[in-house]
Amino acid sequence: MDGVQLALIADYGSNFALYPAFQEYFRTSRVPSAVWGEGDQVFVPAGAEAFRHDLPDAEVHLLPTGHFALETHAPGIASLIDDFLTRRVS
């Protein structure tokens, strides 16, 4: 398992070339929500705010956590998901 994680980290630089495709996906799909750790040092909060450029109607939640938000804030994230689905899915 460690080898898989290390391979992903080593290959992360290849993601930059895909950013235009990611942004186009956001613009066309209109993904409605994002949960982010305000202390994340890998995907910094400015990245969550940048989503608003391509997803102006998205709900963005910055939580008081770091990169591994689910490990530290699972109940709060589950509550946000439940609230979101209750309001948006019929």
C-alpha cells in the first residue's frame, strides 16, 4: 500500500496538465458542493474559493481541519452531506 501512495505522490505533477479539463468539467457539470479543510497545506483554501469562479452556485464549506478532513471531522462532514442531500435530492 505504501508503494501505491508513493507512486501517486511522485506522479502528482502530471495533474497540472489536466487542470483545464477539470475546470471545464466543473463549468459544464455544475458540481454543487465542496468541503475543504481551511488548514489544508496540500489543497489550500484559496483552491476552494477558486471553485467559485467555475461553480458560482456551489456550496463551499471550509472546516477547521487539515488535509485529512474525513479522519478528523467525519461526523460534521456527514451532517453537511445529509443536509445537502435532504435539500437537493427529491
